[in-house]
Amino acid sequence: MESLKKQKIRKLSEDDLKRVKKFTTDAFSKIGSENYRQKLVYNLLNIVKANNQREFFWTLLRALNSQKADIKAKELVKELRNVYPVTSGDFEKLAYSVIMGIMSAKSE
């Protein structure tokens, strides 16, 4: 917890959110079926409603772990690492960018 407080929290820009959405769409085009992604979105929406950042990122990274060798999944994780930690208000924006990216993913 001490190290989390020492990390610099910065404000997310519109470009940050667009990049996260794009990387999420690219990564999730290879992850699971349409039904799997719908269930994941439902779970993530409930987590955002509870404003639980830790569970949101844990659930998201668990889904990405199935494709840990995929370059697009790695790019998304790298981008998330660049924007984390986020304020409570920015968390909601970031979470909805991720969710919109998952929803717009098409299976390859």
C-alpha cells in the first residue's frame, strides 16, 4: 500500500482513453466468444458500479492472461500500466473505455 501512495497519479487525457479503447478492441478480438465477452462486460459493469478498481483490474488482467503470448494483449497491459493509478473519477472513464473496447471487438 505504501508504494501505491508514492506513485504519481496523473489526469487521463482524451487521447489516453482513445488508446485504451483501441488496444482493448484489438486485444479482445482474439479472446473468447461473443457470449464470453458479453458476460465479461456485464461483470465489469457491476464492478464499476461498486467503484472497485482493484477487482476491475484483477478481472480484466485475468481475462487477458489467457492470451499472454499475444502482442495485442501485451500492448493493452502496457498501456494500462502507463495510465495506472487513476483517480476515482478517471477510473470510471477508463473503465468505460475498456468496456466499450470489449463491446466493439469482433472475433477474428
